Amino acid sequence: MAERDEIKSLKKALSAIAYMNEYGDVTVTQVAKGVGVPRATAYRLLQTLASEGYVDKLPNSDIYRLTSLVRRLSAGFRDEQMLIEIARPLIVQAQQELGWSIALATPRGTDMVVRLNTDHDSPLALIRYGVGASLPMLLSTCGYCYLAHCRPEDRQALINEALSRVDPVQPVRFDRDQIQRLIADVLTDGYCHLEFDHYREGNLGVPLLLAGQPVGGIVMRYIKSTLRNTDKLRNAYAPRLQQIAREIAARHPAHRTWQASIQSVNTAPHSPS
């Protein structure tokens, strides 16, 4: 490729990611030296990567760290496409059984992005979202399901960033205590249930875990005025969504490999102490 066709800022950002991948937690000064750019340039590179969710700045420190989002750069489109291909028939079948719209969402920075949904197949969907639609993580049941299963340091960094990005005119606001209660509820109940006064639809979401790691969530939207029975949400709909999440994971090669490795460790002979 001719030099005039290259995007130099992109090359520097990729060099910064490669440097952090090799050396782990770093400061701006270390990145500047490692990549061979002025400190001001290194700072802008890290801030840009952080704004896209690839880097976190640890609270009350000068340390920057790569996030799990970077793994998608190596996995590429195919891993996510495989997840969608596995999920599609399961979600379509559940939508036909339950009637309500069901979607799969994964994180992008501090948003949850719809990767697959059945809005256009459900006659009960009041709003028909397209694939690629995004919602702030703190307004999403899938967001809380994802946060609940993140590493504590990653979770706190995401919450801090999400709170800093809250639109001041947004009608729904959360404080840190509310956020922690919702996360605790997910860990206790295995699902997240949200209803907002400003919206006619309620949301019921469950975590989607792959190889023991959170990758997103499954959410069902329903019309609040026609489904006031919270026992049915808890005892019928939530278990059905959890079943979908388990089946998606069970059919994914990465999850099967992970389970096999755990079984191998558990069945390995132990040396006498």
C-alpha cells in the first residue's frame, strides 16, 4: 500500500493496542515511549480507544487497561455471526411460543446493541427496533445482566463511564445504589426486570454467558397493561429465557471446549498431600 493511502492515526492506535496487549497495564508515558509518539498523542490515542470501549482508565490512577472488547478484534465477525446463527432458531421458536418480541443484545462500550430480534415477527411489539439499535447499558435489562457477571473492576469502570455519559434530559435516571441493587437482584434471581413510567413496554432480561464469561443477554419486551402478573414473569417467562441462554451456550464450540477443560481438571488425579 502506498504511504499516501495509509491512515497514520489508525496505525498508531493499533500499535498502542499491540503494546498494551504485550505489556499489560500501562501509563500514558509508557505508551508514548512504546509506540514512539509524543505524550500528547499517546493521551489522545488512549482517550479515543476508551471512548470506543477498548480501553479503561482505572479509577483514581494513571493506569490504562485493555478491556475484553479487544478480544473481538481477533475473533472478528465470524464469532459473533456464529452466536447469532445459533441463537436465531431458538429465539424465533420462543417468540412463537410466548408471543412477545425477543431479542439478543451484546455490549459495545457503555451501550447494549441489538444483534438479533423478532420485532417484525411479533404482532405484539409496539415499537419495532432494527438490528443495530442501541440502548444505554443503564437503561437495559441486558445491560444489568452483563454487568452482574463482569469482573468487579470491569463492572465498576463501565458503571463510572456510563454514569458520566448520562443525558441530563433523559427522563429515567439511576443512582449508584439503584444500580448496585439491580445487579444484586440479577445475581440472586438470574434475571432483570425493568418497567419505566415513560414507556408502555416492560422488559425482562437474562444473562448470556459463553465459556463462563458474559457476552450479552436475552430480553423479552411486553405490553405492561396486559401483563401485570409478576408471578408469571418470574415463574414462566424468566425460566424460558434462561433456557434459551443455556441452549445457545451449549451449542457454541467455545463453550463446549471450556466445559471439557473444566471436566478434565475436575477428573484429573490429585497427588497426595
